[in-house]
Amino acid sequence: MSADRAVHGGGVEALRERAEQLATQVVHAATAQGRTLATCESLTAGLVSATLASVSGASEVLRGGLVTYATQTKATLAGVAPEALAATGPVDPEVARQMAAGAARRLRADIGVALTGVAGPTTQDGHPVGEVWLGIATADAVRAVQVTPQLCTGGQPAWERGAVDATQLLQGGRDYIRLQAVIGALVVLLHTLGQTPVAELALEHRE
């Protein structure tokens, strides 16, 4: 039995099912509105775009995705300013914003969504495990939000908080954190599309 299954009950399988449910809702909403999507992913390494692509009809809305796992690829592929990466490192709300904008621009999509953060098992450049930032870019705005357990259960994004809230880090092992990040991205896409995520999923972490 995996550590995440032992700690979280349903484990990663339950999160995958939740992600598939949300992805279906995203694809249907984007299709109905005639809007296209693009992703730029670091710690999730393509999981958001893969989850969207698993939905029948995703080809109508999903333009594609950039996997910018290494820091330098955030600049070369997504167009993140090298000075921003040098100043803050890759785990930063401004980097997430630029990643999202770069994905939308490069893939000519109406909405770009991006994820950057620390899945563990160790800290990264002073950033704790479970610190994840999401960027979302539309024609109207480019914003960033910390991916928190509350957001993953369908809550409204706390836009532009700026500093990380250490009490709201994602918990669990690498796979569990990465899947929570995917769910957070899908929840924010739904809010951006004016939809309410269906059937909230409670995320609990017990020692």
C-alpha cells in the first residue's frame, strides 16, 4: 500500500477520478463557449494537458501544452523573462503568470494555464514542499494564485496574494501533490469559464 493511500484513504486513484471529472466539465464548458486552452507545466510535466486530452472532444478546445520542467525551458519555450527567473527562481507567482501568458501566446489559445512548484521530497531553493503557484492568462487579465487545499476542493481563487501562505501548502507525497496541482488548475479553469466545479472533494492530511 502506498504512503498516499495509507494517509489519504482513496489515495491518488481518488484524485485521478476527481481530475477526470473536472476535466470533462472544463472541456464541455470550453466547447460550449468556443474557447481554446493551452497549458505550461513544470512540476506536473504535462499532467494537466494529458488529463484534458483524455476527455472525448478535447481536440475542439485543447491547443496543446508546454512542458517546462527545467528552469531554462521556462524562458526558451514559454518566454519567461530570464531576469525574473534570476531574481526569484522558478517557484514564484510572477513566473507562473509569465508561463501562462507564454502558453496562450505561443499556442494561440484563448486561455493559458500554468503550474510551477515543489512536489518534493525535498525543498527547492528555500521553497517548501507543497508550495505551488498557478498562472492563468486570458485576453482580459494575467493572474496568479497559490494552489491550496481549499482551492482544490472548489473554492474561489485568492488572487494576487503574493507571498506564500505556509499554512496552506499542499500535503502528501510527490504523486499526491502533483495531482492536487492538476485539480487546482482544472478548478481555476472552470472559474475562468464561469462554471462552478461539481461535487467538492475533501482533501485531508493526517499524521
